[in-house]
Amino acid sequence: MRANQFLDLMLQAVANDTARGTVVIIDTVKKFANLMDKNSSSTLGDVCRQYVLAGGTVVGLGHTRKNPKADGTPQYQGTTDILEDFDAVYIAQVMKPKAGGEA
């Protein structure tokens, strides 16, 4: 299946009122939108918003930049459209044990 076909299926679920109570996991978001392109990111965000408003849930997984921020924390890569269009964004990182203790 191609990315645009997947988005069409999501929109069909919205139109048919079959999105309610379902969960869609997108692994990874960059396979369905060019995160460096505002139009592509905005289109994906728009479809996801419609799906959520129809009662579904969308979980989008992504990657961070290879180089972390100056403080060592992971950094999001892409246009801000995904960050702005999704209800919540979490950036996970491996927890390191504290000196003399456990994680």
C-alpha cells in the first residue's frame, strides 16, 4: 500500500463513521509525509486531525536528529507542522543510571 492510499483509507473511515474507537499507529511518520516539506506534513496532520475528530486515535512514531542538542537531549527533526498538528509530542531517550545508583 502506498502512503496516499493509506491517507485515503483514513478519510474513508471518517466519511463512513468507522474511525470511532480505533487506533492507527504510524511507524514511522516520515514514511507517510516528507517532514521537511510543509505541504506534505500539513496534509498528514490534516488527515490525522479529521480522524481524531471522528473519534479515532492516531499515534505517530518518528526519529530524532542524529546529533542531539547542546545539552545532550534528543532533538526533533522536520517542519513544526507535525509538532503543531498533533495533540501531544513526546521525545523519549534512554535513561542513564545516576552515579552510585540505579536508573
